[in-house]
Amino acid sequence: MLNITYVTTLPPKEVFFELYQTTGWIQASMFNQDELYKAMKNSWCITAAYDNKEKLVGFGRVISDGVYQSFITDMMVHPDYQKQGIGSSMLKFLIEKCRQNGMKWIQLSCAQGKMDFYTKHGFSARPVDGPGMQIFL
């Protein structure tokens, strides 16, 4: 039986980095442990999930200007803990935090194969004629 605790405090950088590595994102990442931690510290809102108050098993955050631009990012759940409602609980918390602060538009990018997860929480795909863009420097 899982004993999941959710907090809004940033986990230690080494612990966060360990969870980040379980997602497979680290292979494509251009950032080291210190850079990733600095990014997490600059978040508008975070949520972290711990099993038995000890093991970090989930994380998500919002980057925002606090008015209308909100972007959910770094949603991750340790592979051994997926499909147990942890991601849904974290996402609901982040959405509610935005709602409580008067934000009306939340954006996100999702990993391949994860669109159904976000759709069941009310998100919809951007129209084909309005896709986002990016540049890596």
C-alpha cells in the first residue's frame, strides 16, 4: 500500500536529479544538476510526491508570470510508481493553484504517448495551424 505525501517544497537537488534521471530526459538534456536545480528554484509553483515521506517519486511545476501565462512543465513520476494516481494528483493541484490565482490559460508540452493523460484532465491539443515553435541555443 502506497503512503504518498505531497509537498510544495523543493526537494534536495541530488534527490531531484535522481528522479529526473528515471524519466529518460537526462539523455537529451543539456543541463547539469546545478542548472536543473536553479531552474526548479525559479518556479512559480511546485509539487513533489514522496513515498513514506522519504523517497521522491513525483514532481511537477508551473512557470508563470502570475497573471495569464502559465506553463506546466517537468511533470514526472518514477516509472515504478506510474499509473497509481500520483501524476493526476499533482496535476490537479497545479491546475487548482493556477485557478485560485485567477489564471485562465495553462499551457504545456507533453512527452510522446502522454497526450491521453492530459486530455483526461481537460487539456486539448493545440490546433495544427497554431503549433508552437522553439530554438535551442
